Amino acid sequence: MSGKKPEFPEEVLPTLKPFGEDLPSEVSPPASSDLGLGPWDRLYRDCVHCGFCLPACPTYRVIGHETDSPRGRIWLIRSVAEGRARAGPSFVRHMDLCLLCRACETACPSGVQFGALMEMVRSRLDRDRRYPPVERAFRHLLLRTLTDVRRLGILMGGLWLYQRLGLQKLVRLLGILRPLKRLRAMDDLLPTVPMPKSLRAWPQVVPAQGEPQGRVGLLMGCVQRFLFPHVHQATVRVLSTLGYEVVIPRDQTCCGSLLVHEGMRAQAQALARRTIEAFDRAGVDWVAVNAAGCGSVMKAYGELLRDDPAYADRAEAFARRVRDVAELVVRVPLDGRFRRLDLTVTYHDACHLVHAQRIRREPRDILRSIPGLRLIELPESDVCCGSAGIYNLLHPKTAEALQTQKVERIRQTGATVVVSSNPGCTLQIERGLRKRGLAVRVAHLMEVLAWACPET
């Protein structure tokens, strides 16, 4: 019999004895482990295998295998980390199918930091073995483009022409992308692309109106900057109206959040350092973020750069200044601030806002402060819509199942506007609404507030 470590059959976990009974309580990962998590093994040891995470996990709800639940993935991670199994294709598949939505953290009574564990595991996998060559090339190109502002600007310029010249309509009419599933998914996600503009086209400083509340630096980000510049315009207007001086540093770049989620920590660390430098030079009291995924990673810069002696302390200090825009808005008394809006809206909780940043109440309080606006609670509002960074491009079937569930819940509310706080969610939900032919608009929280701001 060879000494080759076994892979995991699909149904290994449901056939276990009482969960984890055969696992020793104190085992250090051997030198031969495929993961080598070292001190990070404490993250999987915190799990008590209670199963509260299962109904909260979107992939478990869709796929139905325990190996695609947080508890199941933790068991697989522990088995590989302790050298009892290898990190082969099956293991990689179960790790990749995780949305990193972190709903399990909200449900977990033991406080397991599953998101940090998953990001660390992904960073430890041998990237040359993790994906087949074609898959690896696609991911590499996608991430290199989305996290490089210069490349992304060139791409968006091309997409603007693609739509402006009518090529998109022609491509769809002829079905040219039908056999190219991922390119078709990318094309389906595209909203109307505005003409790209550089950061120099934005004012560097927007003065505060009324009683000063502080100096805020605005993260422009990547996708938000190019596809949803109107969200930034609304954010600047709202913050300025509420008394914040808004600074837009021209030397800022991608924050690195997509790279962190994909386990590319070294590349993410480089972007984190550049982000810290840009906003430190701006001399701001807070760093305002209107994209949930970016905010969750930037608030964890202290952990990301903890082993960098030159940046560890600066990263911790920077992370303490990062605020989602909703947190900045609720610092100011809102009574009497807004004009009447006769709208019926529902609110979708972006995963990295509600589960990672634990911001649930603030957006709802803001919406309820607008006279005339009727807020209807969205059933399962904190269940992932299937966007999850680039997940909907890499795993379109699972993402579409989640999108279908989300759109049906929105339809049930009867709302004419669904409010979100993340560009990926906006793209994913808009696509689902178009497919269903529903006349529901997706708007960022700051857009709704800007509609209610008094005319100046």
C-alpha cells in the first residue's frame, strides 16, 4: 500500500461519527502538511462543530453537501493541516466554492474567524497546483486588470466604445458569446459604462457646509470609480452637506480587497501600503468607504501588515480611521436634514457590511430618517446575492442560484427601489432584475440620501 494521502470523497462528512469525534484535541501540524498554517491553526481549533453555521451558509443551502459548509470546510482544513489528507483538486474545489460572505461568523456561537481562516488557507495553497493552466490564466488576467487602476481605465474606455458604437447589441443579437460562458457572464453584468475619467477630473477638496464635522478622505476604489461615478458624486454631496470636508487623494489606488479574498496576500500588502501612504499624506481624520468589500479589508490592514515592521503600527492606526459612509452619516443628527421622498424601498445587506463589519442598524436608521420614505424589510436580506467579488464570474451556476433567490425576495416586497452598499451587489442584483423583467431600480444608500438632500 502506498503512503499517498487520501482525497476526500464527496460525502465523507455525513458518514462521520459524532462530528469530529475521531480528531485528537491537541495535534500540531506536521512538517509534511500541505498547508503549514502555523499559529493560524487556532482559527480552526475554535470550531466546536455545533452546525449552527450550516443554515446560514449560502453554498450549503444551494449545493447541499456538508463539505461545502463552514463546518465541513473546517474539518477538511484541519485534516490537511494535520497531515491526514492532501490538498488535492477536491480540497481546492471545496475551498474555492466558499463565497467568503462570512454569514457563518454571524451565526457562530464560538466566534470562529472563518473569513480570516479561509483567506489564509487560500494563500497557502500552491497556486501552480490550485488551478488548471487555462483557469489560472483567466483568474490572473481578471485580477491583474481589476486591481490595476490604469489597466482597468483602459478596459473601461474600450467597453464604453463597445457600447457606444452598438457592438454590444450586435454581439448579443448574433449570440457570439454564447459558447464563451465566462465572457457572456461578464457581458451580462455590464451596466451602461460611463466615459472613464481620471482622478484629476475630480475636485481634490470639497469644502464642508454648515457646522464642521471633520476632514474625510474618500476611497475611489476600482469598479465603483469607473462603473458608478454617480455613487461617488452622491457620497461627496451627502458628506459635504452634513459638514464633512471631503478630500480625494489623487495618488490613491486599489485597496487590494479582491486579492486578499483570493489569497494573494503579498500583492494585497503592496496595495495596502500604497493606500496607507496616500491617505496619510492627505491628513484626514477618517477614511470614508462606500464599497462594503473594500471597507472590510481596509479595517483589517493591521492584521494584513502585522509582520511588516515598517507598516505594522501605521496599518493599525489607519484601520482605526476607516469608516463605512453609513457610520459617518449617523454621527450627525439627521432630524430635519432631508426633504420628503415618496418612495417604497427595501434594503439588501451587503455581506461584507453586515457580517464582516457588523453594520446592520445604521443604514436602516438613515433610510427611516427620510420623510415620506417607506422601508420594507427584505426577507433574508443578509443572505449573499452571489456576487462575492469575482465569484459570479468563476462559479456562475452557484451565483445564479443565489441571484434568483435574492431577486424573488425583492419582488415579494413590492418595493420600487432596492438599496445596496456595494458595487458587486448592485451589478449582480441589477442583472437578476433585468432577467426577470422587474421594474425595480438598484441604488446605493448614498444615492437615496442625495435625492433627499436639500437643493443648494
